[in-house]
Amino acid sequence: MAVKESSKPMVEISGLKFTYPGIDGQPPPGSTPLIDDFSLTLNAGDRCLLVGSNGAGKTTILKILGGKHLVEPHMVLVLGRSAFHDTALTSSGDLCYLGGEWRRDVAFAGFDVPIQMDVSAEKMIFGVSGIDPQRRAELIKVLDIDLSWRMHKVSDGQRRRVQICMGLLKPFKVLLLDEITVDLDVLGRADLLKFLRRECEERGATIIYATHIFDGLENWPSHIVYVAHGKLQLAMPMDKVKEISNMSLMRTVESWLRKERDEERKRRKERKASGLSEFEKQVEGSRVTGDPARAAVRAMNNGWAGGRLHSTIAGEDNFFFSSNSVLRQ
């Protein structure tokens, strides 16, 4: 039985503008916003599919919604509260963000190393207190988790199942998913999507799901949002998308991305024909290379990549820019 939708929006984004900060914690003067003039409203029960090419800004938008980046309080409201400033949203479980993998950086060993420890799935899942036993049992069944799995012996897909299970143990009101099903097999993904749909239909939860995998999604989303270059290109109910396009969901999104890519290639070709210098091309044609924010990032690099023994600065002329150079004098 469906839950009556709330009259108040679950997610409100109003004129969102965001730029990654420089070394002083503020956006460098003149920098190009990564997300610009982005507005979106979602209500209880909405299942929103967030699509766009690589680098379009999908992950950044989800992280802002998840309270992981500071923006003006009025720009992003979740359940009527500031996503960043109201920490009770995430601590209560009302707002849940699932993205990336259980990975960490190990000094002088490598980056993005899978978190591996000799602990069972049972100990991890049952170690979370204050959880409804019935919900926990249902998630274990939906995700087909063997409680005897040892985290240092499982596959990436099995580790991902445990990660998803732990993230969904608390009943959420707003759920943000960033490519979370990428490691799951066909059955695991299908069963999870069915569970998430029930959460929206029966409890009135709202889900925003960013993915590049469209198998089995034809009838899953209620809304679709298309982002390009950090700007909202399209936001509409899925029913309307089907009315204006007689193609499948995957082919429809593919047509949008191909058009975007062709337009970008045309712009690059025009810049090349204009005879600009290489520096001018970078400033004119790249949202990142010619961005003062990029220069600020370079200034923060002290010449050594964290946890590695090799300098990132080539040549002896730059020797004294390294913070470790004093050890070699």
C-alpha cells in the first residue's frame, strides 16, 4: 500500500553554484563554476535517474546533496534543512549517501587499495546497533549475503553487497546512489532495484541514482535528470521522456550524449582553425586547464605525491619546491 506523499519537497536545489576552493578555502577569483545555476525539486516517492557524460558533475552534485561540500544554506535543502549545516540529517540516517568503494590509500604501497580485514560479514552487519531485525534480515536476503564471508577473501561484488547492506540498514528518507551497482551481477542488481522501488512506493522515500548502466531501468525511474558541463539540460517525468522519444532509455540517453560530444568536437575544431596560441586554446577551450582553480590546485602540490617515493616535479630546477628537499641537502 502506497504511502501518501508529503506536501513539502524532499529535495530542493535552488540556483546552485559550486567551485572547488583554492588554498585559502575560497574559490579563486575569476574561476569557472563547476556547477552553475542548477535547480531541481523532488517530492516523496520520486525515483530520479541522474545521467550525463563523464565529468559532467554528477558525483559533485550528489556529494553536495549528501552534505559533503559547503554551499550557501538556501541553495540545497534536504527535508527542508541545509544538507551541509544540519549534521543530524546524516547521523539519523534520514539522508544516506552511497558512492565509491571501500578503499583507502596506504602510504608507500598504493592508492585505492580495497579495504581488506579478516572479519566476517556477520560481525560487520550485526555490529550496527539500533537496527530493526526484520529490515536487516530482508536486506541480507535481497543482497544474497553469506554471513560467513571473510572481508579479506571476498570478491569486489561480494564486498559491495556488504557495503550496500550496511548503508541501507537504517530506514532512509532520501537516498543518494553514485554508481553503487557497478560491481553487482545481474540478479543482485535486479533484486536491489526492486527493493529500492518498494522503499519509494511504500515508505515515500526519495532516491537519486547516478549510473551509466541502463539494463533493467526502463520502468524503474519516475524522473530523469540530464546534466552536461555542470548545468541542468533536462529534468522531466519519465512518462514525458517516453512521449517525446520512441527509443529505449539507453538509446535516448545515448542520443543526448552523442549530440553533446559532437557539439564539443565542433567547438574544438573551430578553436583549432582560429589560430589561437596553445595557451589561448587552453584558456578559451578548457573549463579546467585555463581555470584559476586549476592553478590553485597546482600550487598546493609540494612536489611529492602522498605515500609515494617519486617526485611529481621533473628536473633539478624545481628541486627546492619539494617539501622533502631539506632531507636531501
